[in-house]
Amino acid sequence: MDVRVCVMFSAAVLIRFVLLCFGVYQDQNLTVKYTDVDYHVFTDAARFITQGTSPYNRSTFRYTPLLAFILTPNILLNVHFGKLLFCAADLLCGLLVFRLLALRGVSRSSALVYCGLWLLNPLPIGVSTRGNAESLLAALVLSTLLCLESKRRTAAALLFGLSVHMKIYPVTYALPIVLSLAKPPSARGFLRNIMRCLNKDLVLFGAVSASVFISLNLTFYYMYGWEFLHESYLYHVTRTDIRHNFSPYFYMLYLTAERQWSAGLSIICFLPQFLLLLVSSLAFHSDLPFCCFIHTTVFVSFNKVCTSQYFLWYLCLLPLVLPRLSFSLTRGFLMLLLWFVGQAVWLIPAYYLEFEAWNSFAVVWIAGLLFLLINSFILTQIISHYRPADVQTKKTN
């Protein structure tokens, strides 16, 4: 293996190890704890699994029981097992990004630089070392894309079915995947075009991914009943989260929380997401990693709930997009700075709301709208300056 690759990954491992050790010290000695509260939720759910009861006995555990099963070593071996697992998945994401970039024609030296944007990024490092499970899903999504790019469609279907089971948002990738696998229509008539689209690859992918998703859901429904379906899936559809977050909808949902029609309003909030995802699927499905990046950014930016850890959903895909952007490094730096400024503008009133009990709900909401505008501007800049591989090849020739 290239020495530079070894140095990069060794540095990434060392940083995570140091933060894990510091986290143990901070949890034991300081008032403000390092470990994410979700990690305690995961661990408690795993404890109920080892006791032969339901993980949903732990309130606020709204994930698949598979996550609790995976983290039973937290109880049986060591409480820090999960953090080590999440860090390993975090590092795996870096390796998957490196391999995907190589498949997409990026040189090893450039791929290593883009890979470093994930491996040395403070946000994914902090999220995984604090005990959040987002890196597991990021690894599943990147593995799915790697298998699709390398034409290993059965493995891709298995991973896709598992990723949708773990967290529902990757289901938004289904349409661009279908469109990328389907053969383009011809002038042979409607029925022949349908048969042309339903080719072997598409049918195989759909059958395998659906089988994985349905099998896991039936298994856990048999074990935990309606509670599993509600906490893992239905809760997130009808969820009305009135806590302050980056979402442009949070203040509206806060003000209407006591109304009878609030649940219906919560569902209507999915409409802008749906329309934007449909348009982006039709426009960009020929370049699947880029389309998935657009999908995820749109989904997170327009979601009913949007917190900092959700940013990892599209940040893990960003290194796959960067090599094909035509704007200058200065423009890229300014957009990154603008993104951080948008978060800072939101965090100031959010701090006073959370810790000083100021009535700054409206200011937080306005800051959230500003952050949405910033994200939308950056996304339009990325789309307008993105150059697909075929365009780059023509320019080179």
C-alpha cells in the first residue's frame, strides 16, 4: 500500500483513539459529558435485548432492533465497544470513498486528498467518537454505491435493502437506481419499452433488496409486533418535532403542535422534498453518486427535523462530487465559509434559547431559513459547475 495512504489512515486512527480516551476521562471527571445521549439509549436497548425483553422498553429508542443486537457487546464485553465499532465504520467510509474515486478515474494522489476531507473532518470524527451510529449507515450507502459502480449488483441490492432497513432515508435513492439500471426507451411502442426497462439487472436488484428489507421487517415484527413498526418507521413519518433545529418547518410545527390537524400538516411537509427528489432523479440518475448527493442534501435541508449529525448523510458523498467541480479553490472555500457562517448565525440564538431560556424561537426560525437559503445557493452552485465524466473526456480530447 502507498506510504501516503498508510500515513493518512494512521493519522485518522490516532486522532479517533485520542478522542475516545479523552471522552472516557471527560465523562468520568467533568460536568459536561463527551458521550452522546443517543449512545446511552443504544446501550440501554442492548441491555434489554440481553435480558430477553424488547429494546423498545427503553424510551426514545426509535431505531431498528438490529442496532440493539449489534451493540449487545456493550453489555457482554465492554461499554465502549459501540464507539470502537462506529469509529471503525467511520474509517471504512474513508476507504470506500478512496476506492470509489479510483473507480471514477481520479488519480491516487487526488483521491487521497479528497478522502482526507472525510477522514480528518472534525464533524464525522466527533460524531463517531461520541457514540453516534451515523457512520454505520454512511458505510452501507457508500458500499452500495461501490458495488453498483463495479457492477456487483447482487451485493449492491443486499446492502441497499439493509441500509433502508437501518434508516429509512436511503429509500429516496430507489428511483435513481431504477432509472440507472433501466435501459433507455426506444421507438418500439409502450409495452416493448416497459419490457425493455424491466431488464434482468433491474428485476434482480429489486427482488434481492426487497427480500432483504421485507425479511428483516417480518422477523422483527414477529419478535416485537406493532411497536417495532411504529418506533422504527411510522413515528418518523408522522413525527412533529417542536424542538429547535435547522429545519425551516420547526417553528410552524411548534406553533401548531396542539391543533388536531398538526399530524396532517407534518405529512404535507414532505411534499417539497418529494417534488425536488423526483426532479433530481430524472435529471441526474445517469451519474448515481452525484444524484445520491443531490438527493441527500435536498432531503436533509427540507426535512421536518434537521440536526448537525444529519449533515454526515451528504458529507460522506461530497468527496465523490468534488473532483468534477469546475469552480476555483477560492470559490469553494468561500462557499464552505458561508456554510459555517450560516450554522453560527443559527447557533447563537439557539444557545440563548437552550441555555439562557430566552424566548428566541422566532430568531432561531429566521436563522434556519437563512441556512436553508445558503444550502440552496451552494447546491445550485455545485449543480451548475458539475462536469460529468463524458464532458470531462470530451474536453481532454
